[in-house]
Amino acid sequence: MDDAELQAWIERISLEFFGIPFRHRARFNPRLRSTGGRYFLKSHDIEINPHQLEAHGADEVEKIIKHELCHYHLHIQKRGYQHRDAEFKALLEQVGGSRFCSHLPTTMKPKRRVEPYRYELRCGRCGMSYKRKRRMDPRKYACGKCRGRLELFILEVT
């Protein structure tokens, strides 16, 4: 599906469910990651995440389009168009739009690589131990428990 087909789809949904024509631009935006679509207040354009279509199909995208059209029509009519407004919630329920889009499998962050502890600071007075991943100068710091002097030890990394 391309932008022209999306434009026609949104115009059809607008007339069918809202009874008002959609007179602005609609386009796919593949850079969207955490949202299904968005409505622009200044230009009144709508962008849809094409990854939602690939992952969840046309039914899910139609609900997203209805959601964005609720923002569009309420904003143009100078009524409550924000998520928290009762008018928005009522219109969304009436047309069958979704309040939230489904999660995409690619939006999950990759697991961070866990670095091993390479250094240990030990207090000469009370024996308190502080493990560190980065080297630091023990002369600049004191023990948090007894304010004693710290000694730096290099740990074996396996």
C-alpha cells in the first residue's frame, strides 16, 4: 500500500464513520517507532506507521486511522480533541477506534551488555568493599561507612 491508497482509505473512513470529508494529507511514516499514527495540529495532516499494517493487519490500522480522525475532526470543530477530553473518548467509542495501538515486536530495546566488575575499593579501617567497573583514584574518596582510606585492587576478569 502506498500513500495514495492510504489517502483514499482515510477519506473513505472519514465520510463513512464521521460524515465529514478529510481534506488534508495522509501519508505513511516508517520512522515512527512507538506510536501507530499521529495528527499534526498546525497542518492537520495525519501520519500512519506502516509497520502496524505489516505486523497487525488492516483491521488494526483502521482503528488507528479512526483514532487519528477523532483528533482531526474534533480539533477542526474546536472541541476537546485531546486524549483526556470526554468528547474525544465518546467519539472514539462511537466510531470504534482504538485507544492504544498494539505493540510492535521491533520496538523492544535490545538487552544491554553487562560489564563485569574490574576494580574493588576496600577500606583499610573497617574492611568495607566497593566494586567498580571503571578505574578511579582512591585518594579522592573516603569510605562511606567510617571515612577511612580506600585501597584499589584489580579484580581478575574471566
